[in-house]
Amino acid sequence: MVPAILIGCITGAISFSLLTLLVHWLCWPSMLLDGQYGMVFMVTLPFGAILGATSALAMVLSADHKISAGWVAIGGGAPIAALSLLATLLLSKGKIGKEFFATLLFYFGLSLLWAGGLIIRGMLLLKGRF
């Protein structure tokens, strides 16, 4: 179980960072020229590691312990989703509007998508449908 978690952690951090870079390159190529773009990886590496390790653990547990796997998936996805929304609210200066959604999409859209997938998978595992 531990090797799966470590592999998930490393793979999650790298793949999440590369996916974020790809999305930013496709949607906002001018942002990559900013000298501070490297700061994006201060968020993508730990978020990707947590989401990758949680996904790997939930996958390993889902073979025999569906209830535990469901709680692991929800317990890993919910804090990342909450942190993503809170950080977006702070970056958009507390205003929910156009700036909030632009900030959410640019900085935390992918992490919220992955965390939401984990939460949904966890609920399905708890319900016994997965």
C-alpha cells in the first residue's frame, strides 16, 4: 500500500503541474512569459501530491474496503476543494463576480476539478455504486 501512495504522490505532483502548464500554455500563453510564473508550481506540486496520494490510496482500498476508500476519497478531496475556493476568494479580494471566476479558472480550476472527482467517487463508494 505504501509504494502505491508514494507513486501516486510523485505522479500526482508531476502530472498535475504539467497539466496546469499545458492548460496555461493553451489558454493564456502570454502568462508564461511572466517572470513570476514559476510561483504557480508552489501550489500545483503540493496539491498534486495530495490529490495523487489520495487517489492512489482510494484506488487500493476500493478493492476490499469500499467504505474506507470512500471516506479517504472524500477526506482528501474536500480539503483541497475548500482550500481552492478559499484561496480564490482571497485572491479576488472577497468579491464574487467576474474576477472570482477568472481567478478560480486560472489558478484553481484543475485542482477543484480533481478534488470534485474524488468527492464524487467517494460518495459513490459509500453508496455502494462503484
